Amino acid sequence: MTRILTLTLNPAIDRTVTLDRLVPGEVHRARAVRDDAGGKGINVASCLADWGIPVTAAGVLGAGNAAAFEALFSAKGIADRCVCVAGETRTNLKLVDPAGTTDVNLPGLALDPATLRAVRAVLAEEAGPDTLAVLAGSLPVGAEAGLYAELTAELKARGARVLLDVSGPPLAAALSAGILPDIVKPNRHELEEWAGRPLPALADVVEAARDLNRRGIPLVAVSLGAEGAVFVRGAEALHALAPAVDVASTVGAGDALVAGLVAGVFADLSLADTARLALTFAAGKLTRAGANLPGRGEVEAVATTIEVRVLPTR
């Protein structure tokens, strides 16, 4: 593969508000406020650009506040193939205090048929046999739950490989379709929803991932938060452990893991080295505000410290 394409149909400006302590029902004074152009696919593109991989970002942006996204694309050299429509891209609130991050996600722009046709035209122009397409994030108002399944089929018909990072009904629809993505990255809760059962142990996670392998999805990565992530492909099942880091912001950490997974696949690394890179991207992003990675040397140094364990399979 020589081209990476990300799609974000429901992007957002992430407004991170830092508080001394979040107490429901009380008035708070913010210690800091930061705005970052985001959305899952855009965050993935941002981290890949930091790593030095050429990437194209497609999606839908509101013209009223597109400048924040355009500035990000220009600063990082990300090719902009987003469709601009009337209105403003939503703003999501991230309320950060010592206990963690509280997310308040607002509704986004509605996706009308004309805009969807324009997005499909962009994907048709950009995707080919040399492309890995990352479809990520929630669907906007006006989109049917099966849209990602449809786009996966259209992209694969053009020879592209597809990585899917979505949740809820869109994930269920995509996993029950006749044409499946090549890579999926659910978290444990999302995998439990699909499997219809709790997955308390790593062996349970591996078995559910194996079920997806057997359905026809070659690579499954399951993020486990502070426990790291599980990677299952072919006869291999690996558990990459998350390193201890000083957390500046958790915003976009899962998207950074996806970016590391993409970078490993892009470089045709072994599954173990891909797992290390994915966990390293996530850890590096945790030390930075926004979807940004540390310098390459720092990332490579952390990668050497990531422990990857071989998991037994049933």
C-alpha cells in the first residue's frame, strides 16, 4: 500500500475544558480551555502525518468553522478532500479533572443525499488497489446504520483495503454484511455488544476476535484501555501492554492507537511490531494535548519498552 485515506462523516471541534474538580450541579471556573479540530478519522490522519506518512482526509465539514480544520491540514501536510456544506461542524466538550475526562458529544450536521453523493465521489476518486481506507467515528443525522457496510463494499470493489473503527448499530451492520472490512478495532465493550456476552478474561476477548476472523476479517485489534490491546491475526494472538506515562490528555488516544495500527500495516511490520507501534502511538498521544504525537525518536524509544505477550488460543 502506498496511500492512506481516512473518512470522518461526523467530525467535531474538541473543546477541552480543564477543571480543578468536576462536581455535578455546581458552578466551575475553568483552569484552561483548548480547541482541537477532530473527529476519529481526522485524529488518525493527524497522528499519521506526525509520523511522516502521507495521508488524505475525506469527510464533511461545516463551512462556518472549517478554518480550524483547514489550518490543521495545512500545518501537517494532510491532503484535504473534505466536502464543505452550509452550517458549522459540531463542538464536543471534554471536561477534564483529576478523576478523568467527561465527554459531552453534541449532534452534528445532517447528511443529505447530495452531500453523501459528493462524499462517495471523493472516495471513488481517491481509493484504489494501493489504498488503505480508514472509516471511523459516528454517523451523522440522516445516515442509515448500514452506510459503513455500503461504503466498505464500494471501497473493496475498487481494490482498497478497509479498516473500520465504529460502534453500535453501524458496527453491527458492517459485521453482518456480505462484504466485510479487512481490519476492525472495537474496544472491549463494543466487542461484547457484538458477541452478545461478557468478555471478562483475555481468553474471552481472543475467542470473540477469532469469531470475527472466522467470519472473514483477517485482523482484529481490541483496545482494552489501561490494559493495552489484543491483536489477533491468523494463528497469532498477542497482548500488548500499555506503558506507564504521565497523562496530559486522553482525547484521541484510541484514534492514535488506530493510527499506529495503520502505520504498522502500511510498513508491512510483523503483528508484534505493529502491536508495539499501536500502543506506542496511544501512549505518546497521552502525553500531548490534542491528536498529536511526540517526535519520532521519542516514539521509537518508547516502542522498545512495550511488552508483547503471546496468548494461547482455544
